[in-house]
Amino acid sequence: MEYQLLYQIFGWIGSFGLILGYLPQAIQTIRTRNTDGISLPGFIMMSVGSFCFMSQGLMLCIEQGISTGIFFFITNFITAACAAIIFVIKMRNDHSKKK
């Protein structure tokens, strides 16, 4: 029982840490539309990682119950949404610079 509680605590702490890491970048990018300092290959790899962990969380929820993988799913859903917003702005900025 203690192991499951620790699993949940570390999962939620990690979730909040990742969300609080992505969210300020997304907010700043939306406000300023400045994406010059964002590495596209690195950002794509981080986005792929978020999507994969989101999928893993969903599979854990289905297979082992919602309490097992919900923090993987929620965290990576939010980070994937932030990543998608930043990616679209980055691609628009890069495209308009080439014109």
C-alpha cells in the first residue's frame, strides 16, 4: 500500500513539474510570437516524447485502472497541447521569414 501511495505522489509531483516547465514557454510564445530561440529538431523530439507518454498513460488507464496512469495522460496531454501551439507559431514564423 505504501508503494502505491509513493507512486502516486511522485507521479503527481512530476506532472506538475513538467506542466510548469512547458506552460511558461507556451504563454510567452503566444504573447510575443517570438520563436527564434526554439530549436525545431529538439522541440519536435520533446513533442514526440510527450505524445508517447500520453499514449502510455492512456494504455495504463485502460489496462490497470484510471488511477495508475492518469497523471501520465493528463500531464502529457497538457504538454502536447502546449507543444502543438508553440509548433504552429514556430512554423508560421519560420515560413514568413523565408518570404
